[in-house]
Amino acid sequence: MPPTKLSLCVFCGSRSGRSARFGAAARALGELIARRDWRLVYGAGDVGIMGEVARAAQHAGADVFGVIPTHLMQAEAGKRDIGQLVVTETMHERKKIMFTNSDVIVVLPGGAGTLDEFFEVLTWRQIGLHARPIYLLDIDGFWQPLVALVDHVIAQGFADPSLRSFFTTVETVEELEATLGA
């Protein structure tokens, strides 16, 4: 039986952000996923950098699996032309399906929804529900305030120092690829 392809769950913004580098990194990630014959698991939107990563992956030939709640089909322009689309009732169900269908979590810049997604999978890791790698793709230092907050939480005694070891910060898509290996 051939090995299954690596599935990357990508959490990121449904907006583009202020820096063109965010979109460029999203496109580079989508192209990497296709080039390595990996699968993209993402929030199924066709807007913001979420849409950028999906369009790039799809255009380059990657298998794309999207998950979106019914109430966001219009707001996030639910992408119906992908390999597999799952429509859920709730945001929690969306995150759970994305997570269970992935091997690796990659977090690009984003807003409150992206933070929610990151903290949920980080918490699941902290309480022993999984051991999947979690990567913050820290484009132009975007995630440095978040890393500082996690360090602060640890320093103030609200989390064990091991919390910091449950995610890895990488600065570029190339660094992510090198870290993930062959």
C-alpha cells in the first residue's frame, strides 16, 4: 500500500492584511504543497490570504480539501471548485474536521479567527490530545507579539515552559519546507 500524502492544515486570514508579503507567502505555500504532492486542508474561503493559498495550490495541481460553516459561505466566498468541500454547521465543527484531516498545522498571518484556530490546536496539544507539529509562518515578524505573549504567560506561571515547545516559528516558506523535510 503506498504511503498517504502529507496533509497540511493551513489556518490564515480571510483578509489580505497590509503587507503584500502575506499574499506572496500564501501563494508560495500553495505552490510548495503542490510541488511536494501534499494536500491542502483549509477553511474553504476564496478571500484574503486564505484564497491566495488555495488558488495557488489548486492552480499548481494540489489536492485541496476545504471546510466551511454554512454561515460563512457568502462572507468568505466558499470555494466550490476544489477537490473536496465539506460544509459544517458550526465553527467548532469546521476546526475539528480540518484538524482531523491533517498531519501538520501551519498558521499564516490572520486575525481573531486565526488566533482562535491556533490556540485551540495549541491547547489540544498541551492537554495531550495530539502530537502534530504546529508551525507559525512568521512573515516579517507578524507572530512575534504572539510568541512574546506565550512567553509572558509562561513567565507569569500560567503555563508550563513546555508550552513553548509545542509550536515552531519559521520565517519563510523555504524554512518551513526544510523543517518538514522529505
